[in-house]
Amino acid sequence: MDQQTNGPETAPASEPVSRRGVLRAATVSAAALGTAGLLAGPAAATPAGQFHGRRRVPVDRISIQLYTVRDQLAADLPGTLDALRRIGYRRVEHAGFVGRTAAQFRAALDAAGLRSTSGHTGIPQPFDAATWERALADANVVGCKKIVHPYFGRDAEGRPIRDPAVYRALARDLNQAGRLAERAGLDFGYHNHQLEFVPLTDGSTGFDILTRQTDPRLVHFELDLYWTWRGAHDPVDVIRANRGRIRQVHVKDLDVEGGFADLGDGVIDFGRIFAHEREAGIEEYIVERDDAGTPPRAPADALDTARVGFDYLASLRY
């Protein structure tokens, strides 16, 4: 995801912004973990939609990560935002401001009748308070309630980080970032991929360190359900181990080959996971598909993904 400043989008100092790099890292991580574990577990074995309970996802808590429609946004920002509003979305999560200033991006959202309640902005590495405070100011201009660090886990050669000290240092930076976010009136979160679940040299994982060494009052977690499964972890187990800290989820489906799928077309049983929403503390259900508009799909297909995702969450019972 992009780190936004006043002007053109720039990458966080710590990581490149391309999801292509994330996907390359996924391949490395899958090899490190063993592909046999990626689809193991009850959620992969239980057909999606098997649960037909009386609970449902509140429609006003359904959001979409705008990275899903990034190419459409770049081509037609007002038209794409208007299309999302017509699908039914009322809130979005930004991933940079599409070449606009924070004020210009806010104006486009207002015109479409949307709110960016959350945004992905990388904390500066090495940590710099002044730079981070400028990002927080932009988040407030846009109207965000939450700001989320989007990506971590690779070394300079693109390999999964295995040194526990690196994750301990990140945890300290996240606490600093969360403290400044709190002063700015924002909730600060961390978004995972699969790399946080790669075993470290001491037998722990990066996710273990981040959850144990960040202050629950300052740092919550935005659990990406797809990448958690790709990291060979059951999201329900993660929720049970981190009660009250999973305030946002990226709702992203996994196909039988381990790739991306539109919601309901893959193997993840979201109802089983959402049955633990109160235990988790979930406040937002954020639709995302990383390759929604990239070849062999066309950019316009990303809006189909957005529509399918909204309809799936709005109709789900568990």
C-alpha cells in the first residue's frame, strides 16, 4: 500500500508498495511453511455458506479496500467512487490518495457520498515522529477513524524475515505510532500478510511478537483472512488468542489452488469466522481482492468483484 503525503504518493521507507512484491513473497513463504498446510483446517473443509444462523454482517460496517479497484480509480476517480456508492458501500478504506492531496481526495469522497473510515499508511522506517504526524494530519483531513500499517516481513533480498529482533524493533515502532495516533484522535492498526507467520530462529513467529509486545491500548490488528490462511493459521485460533484486538478484517477468499477468488467462490467459510466477531471485537468487514483488475482480468472486473463482495456480506447468515 502507498504512504500518502501532501502531493504525489510515495512508498513507505521500509517497503515497496507493489503487491506484485507481496505475491512473490507469498511464494517464498509458502515454500518455507510447506504448501500442504495452506489449505488444511476446518474452514477449508467446511463448505462456505453451511451456517444459516440468525446473525448477519451489519450493512453499515461493510467497507472495501480501494486497492481492489486501483486501476479504475486511477482512470476515473469520481466515476469509480460513485459506482461503489451505487453498489451499496457507504464506507471505504483508502490505500493512498490516487495522486490527489488529502483535501482533494476527501472532496471526491464527499461528492460520492462515501466516508474513508480507515486508511493504509506505512509508518516511516526508521521511525520519524514528524513524518508520521503529517500522515496522521492527512488521515484526519480525509475523515479516517482508523489508520493501519499495511505491510512488513521481507528483508532486502525479498526473503521472509526470521530474526526476532527485527520484529521486536517493529513492535516498539508500532507502539510509538499508536501513541501518536491516539493523540491525533485515531485508532492505529497493523495489517498482516502470511510473512508474519513464518517461523523465526527462536521458534516464535513475527505475529507472536507483535501481538505480545504491542500495547493493546495503542495497536489493534486488521486480520487479513486470506493471508492468515496462506500463513497456515486458522483465523478462529488467532481470534481466540487475541480477544478484542481484531477490530477489522480483510474479507478475501481463497481458491482451491491457493490464489484469490471473489467472495463466496472460494473455500473460506466466513460464517464460521464471523461467529466469533464479538470475541474478536470486529468493527469493520472490508472486502478486498488483490488481483481484481489485473491480467488476465480487466480493470472493469474489479467493480464486479466489489459488487459480489458487498452482496455476499450483506446476504450472509451465520
